[in-house]
Amino acid sequence: MRRLFIPYKLLIILLSFWLLLTFNFSLFNIFIGLVICSLVLIASKGVLYSDNGYIFKRMRILAMVKYLFNLLLEIYKSSFSYIVRIIKKDCEPFIVEVELDVTDPLIISIISNSITLTPGTLTIDVQNNKLTVLTLKDCEDCISLVDKEIKEKFQSFFVEKG
């Protein structure tokens, strides 16, 4: 007999988020929240969880906090750098493929969205752990440099050391 996986923790998190957004603690609102959160859970089966459990691994909170601070820093550094490059007109767009060392789909989507948030770079496509990135750089021989920067600035927070 197969055991059915029911993501109670995810339901509680979604319902808490619903109550935080609506800030209405009436029984009717809680009921509506439960119905909507249940529909979201049903729709996310196969994406967030399967019958065997959650598809993605749990991330450490400290690593995520460090990552968010690093992301904000990279966004600001990159925006000032690219403002100067665009004004001087010394940058050209080119496409580079970056193969990440991580395989968790949640981490890959976090990294690809972070690349898109950073000025001067845009994630065009994601195939398994390979990202296709459009970037503005000042030289064509910087393809390996872009790969190295993405791995150092974004992926390094999620790769286990050792």
C-alpha cells in the first residue's frame, strides 16, 4: 500500500501568508484561504512535491540571508558599472552558456532569476542545469569570465564545500 504524501507544512505556510496579506482573521476569510491554498497545493503537485515528498531540498536560512545581501550588492555594483559602459558605448551583447554544478531545480531557478535581476545580464533559457545567458560585456573573449563570475557570485552560496 502506497502512502500518500500531504504537504501540511506547505499548507500552513501558504495559509499564514494568506492571513498576512489579507490581515483578516474572520472564520470566513480563513475558510476562503484554506480553499485557495488547497487549490494551489493541488496545482503545484509535481512542481513542488510528489507522492514521495518534496522535490527540492531545504535551504539553510543563513545561506539565503547571505545570498540576498550579496544579490543586492551585485545589483547595485552592476547597475553603476553598466551605466558607465552604456554611456561610453563600449559594450556589445553576446550569448554565453553556463553549466551549473547544482541540480536542484529550486536553486537553479533562484540563480537564473538572480542573473535576470542583475543589470546587464538576462537568462534566456534553462535546460536542466545549463543556463543560456545574454550579457553585455566589453570584450568577446570574456565568455569564460562570465561563466566564472556567475558561479562565484551566485552559485557558490548553494554548493556544499568539502
